[in-house]
Amino acid sequence: MLDYEMHKTHEAELLRQAERERLAGQARRAGRRFGRRDGGNGPEGRVSSPKHRFVRAA
């Protein structure tokens, strides 16, 4: 019985470790996505593009 309890305890610890690693990977990927946005304005991105900022000369 002791072997079974040790096995279940070890299994539970491995599952907790896998969950922590999965969450850490999600956080890293989310951080990369946030950092790649144009202008760094968060998930919404840039409001206007620079090429439409000025009117054309007559």
C-alpha cells in the first residue's frame, strides 16, 4: 500500500509541475505577442498608420 501512495503522490507532483510549465509557456508566448505589436500600444495595436497622417499636396 505504501508503494501505491508514493506513486500517487509522485504522479500528483508531476501533474502540478506540468501545469506550472504549461502556464509559464503561455505567459512567455503572450509576452512575445504583446512585444511584437506595432507601436507597443497593447493588444489593440497602432491607431493610425504613418502614411495616412498627412494630406497630399495640391
